Amino acid sequence: MDLKTHQRKKAFTILELLVAVSVTALLAGMLLNITSQVVQTQTRASGNLETNQVAQFVLDRIQEDLQCAIYKNDGNVWMAADILSESNMGNGNFPNAWEDIAYDVKKPQSIKIKTEHWPEETLSPIDFANLQGPLFESRFGLGGVWLRFFTQCPELDPQAESSGGARAVSYQIVRYGLTGSETSTPRYQLFRSDVSDINTLNAGYNLHPDEGAYSNDSNNGPRETGNVKNPIYQNNGKKSTDFSLASNIVDFGIRAYLIRNQTQGTGHLQQIFPDLNNTSDEFTYWATSNPNYQEDMKKKERNLYAFPDVMDIMLRVLTAEGASALAAYEEGLIPPPEGISEKDYWWQLVEENSEVYTRRVRIFSEGI
């Protein structure tokens, strides 16, 4: 009898068991919360490191090209830029880079350049004074900015002889597979089309979209003039992507300025692209001394065709996780939440899974 009593005294009561279970569940919840926060922080830090490395590499390349840019006051176009939208992407510029790919959801056309493109309540008095919103919140159309100019920067091709000759280069975003295979998953990529110095010399130095030799549709190999217009060229019957600088870049934009010195010793930057006084959403820039664009215009308007002194560069880079999520959404595997349009959810996904990087570049070019 005494033994049974002793054994009963050693057992847990129901209340003790409930308290133990509650404490264990509380500790497990706290540990799960801490672990989740650690994983989120690690994922975010990894994504930031990844996008930062991509952005710095691309920005360094663009900066070197711009700082070695050249021009001549001969009436030709030595630099050109267009904000590519739906209305000006169907002119044959990108037949292999955009139009051949079909998915359930496509990148929506979206412009955020002038203050009228933002909700009024989101802008500051400085934004209204500048006639435009912040650069890191800007959106440059469907295909970003198509930038092309002539540069004397060192050769990237290790097999090419560095002659120091000027070369035509072009930067643009395309939606294309990472390889030339038909089964390659499409990704947003920033291309740098680099024409050889010999081909540049033979074509001449004029980037005018109609008059220059860089407006043709030849696409037979790397470093030819036609790749300024369409960087996806044919390689033994297959489309090649050798010009790709980086993938997962969903937007690319620029702002170009002239330096205006004043007699008081100070100066300011006058923006010449995008033209904020433009009444439409078609933004085009040609740096030229052609009298057709300068002689009969007021001084302020003539400046719109001058070669820039300073340029701001903007990149929006997706994380690898964000690129996978966006690809799944565009393929129709993820539906948009109820009450959110396809266009708004596309940008919501992008903004939640990307970083924006900007850099101001001083262009040291001088007329030759």
C-alpha cells in the first residue's frame, strides 16, 4: 500500500502536463519566428549582394564607354536615345528579341518620366519644381532606353586587336532566352552591342535612324552594324546571345544634361533628355550639329541636340528569386490576387523583388 502511494506521488498531474506543453509550444513558436526572421534577413542580404554585383559591373561598363565617347560637329548623329514603348517597338527594331516570344502575361507598358505620370500625392515640391519624379522610381517604357553612341574605350574581346579606333555601341533591354536554344527560358537581359572598329569605319559615323548605315536589318554575325538595331544575331542558323551583359535587368534608363556655368562661378545642370516639355510620351534624342535641327530653332531648343556633359544611369535589377517568381507569373503559373490587375501585379512583383541602382557619369568627350 505504501509502495502504490509512493508511485502515485511521482506522476505528473494534468495541469503540469498542460503547462509543459504550453511552454514548449511557446518556445517552439519563438524559435520558429527567430529562424524565419534569420532566413528572411539572409535571403534579403543575399539578394542585395547579388543585385549589387550585377549593377556595379554593368554601371562600370557603361561609365567607361561614356567617358571615352567621341563626337564631331559634322552634322551627323553621334549619340541617340529612345524610350522604347509599344508604339515604337513594332518598327522592326527587335523582331527576334521581343515579338517571337509568347506568354500568358507580358511586361506592361509603363512610363514614369514627368510629374504627370505619378499620383500627385506621392510627389514632393522639389519633384514639381523639377517637372519629374525621382529617378529611382522612374519607369522607362516597355523596353527601357535604347542608347547608342561612338566610343574609344578599350576592347572587351580578348581576340581583337586594340587599334584605338572608334566603335559604335548600343545598350538595350530584350526579353529573350539565356541561350539560343528554342527551349531556353526567356529572361530580361541588358545587351551591349559592340560593332568592330573596321565595320564602324566602313559604315561611317552617323546614328541617324533613317540616314545612317546602322538602321539596316543585317544580322549575320557578331559586331556588325545591324546589331546596333537588333542584338540577337544568327550564328550558323541559330540565334546567339553573345552580347548580353547581364540578365534579370527589367528596366534601364538615362537622364542627359548640359553643364551651364554662370558668371558668379556657380553652375547648374540643364536636362536635355528626356525632354520634360515634350507634350507626348514619345521621347527621342539625337546629339547632332545638323543645321536642320539647330539653325532655325531658339537657343533653348538647340540645346536639346547638343552632346551631353553629364548622364545619370538607372538600372532595376531582379533578384534570382524574383526572376523565378516573375517568370512563373508570366507563364500563367501564378494568378494575380483578386482585385489587382495584371499590369499592377506585374510591377508589384518586380518592385518587391528588385533593387534600383543609379550612377552619375561625367562625360569627358571632346569634339574631334
